[in-house]
Amino acid sequence: MSLESNKTLCGVGAILIAVGSLASVSGFMGVLSLIGIILVLIGMKGLADFYGERGIFDNALYGFIFGIIGVIVAIALFIMALLSGVSWGMFMAPEMGFSFAMIGALILGWIVLVIFVIIEAIFYKKAFSLLSEKSGEKMFETAGLVLLIGAILTIIVIGALIMLIAWILAAVAFFSIKPPTTTEQAQQPTSTSF
């Protein structure tokens, strides 16, 4: 695939991630964000090949994996919290309706989710930094930094809005990538596939 198609895939994917974040109340968040992140990964693979920098894709892939693991672990902990609250309420204190175990599991689930979101953002920041270096588009550095700040601030919920802004910045950066000049193309390493 060409540079144009890869940057378009990434740009559209970043927009879908941002829209998915906005649509989280309606339930489309998972679908739009998942489609968006898959498009970003496919495009990042193409950009990594184009620039001859494997780390661009590898870091994005690690970020994706940590994000998925974080969501799965957090969902499991939230389900455990719900089940512990139901069992506690049925057998020990029906008038309370919930237990300290339920509250503890909910807090633990939130903390685990935030930790994995931060790890995910660290890897995306690394991918964006490499892409900024190779493409010359400095907005990737800004998007990566804003994404990391947003991830850290998810502990107080406002981080989700900041991360949405980061993905919009990333989308703008993807669409702003300029094709290299003929002298830059001559200096690009050629990749061979076996």
C-alpha cells in the first residue's frame, strides 16, 4: 500500500477512536473504537514498512495488546464486584444491598484499568515519537504527549476527554504527513521480504 493509503487508514482510524470515545454513552464505543484501532494498526504497519522503522508498528501493537488486556481484566474485576455485592446482599445484609468487598473490587478494577491505559499510552507515545522522527510531522509528538497526560488523568475521569483530544491531534498529524522528496526517497532504506 502507498503512503497516502496508509496515512488515510490511520487518520480515519484515529477519528473513529475519537468518535467512539464520544459515543461511549450510546454503546457504540466498543465497535467504533475497535474498528478505529484496527485501521490505525494496519496503517501503522504500512507506515513502518514505508519508513523502514519496525518500532512504529511494534509499539502500536504493544499498546493495543495492553489496552485489550486492561479492558478484559477490568471487566472481570467489575463482574466479580457485582457478584460479590449480590452474594453479600442476599446472605449477609440484604438491607445494605452491597458490600465492602464489592466497593473494593470496583476500586481495584478501576485502578487496574487506569494502569493498563497508562501502559497503552506509553507504547502509543513511543510509536508516535518514532513516526514524528521519520515523517517530520511534529504534531505526532504533541499527540503522544497529550495521550500520555490523558491516560494518567483517567484516574480522575477528565483524562478521557484529554485522550479524545489526543486522537484528534493524531488524526490531523496522519493527514498532514507529506510524501518525501526525491532526495529523501533515495536515502530511505529498502525493505526486503522473504
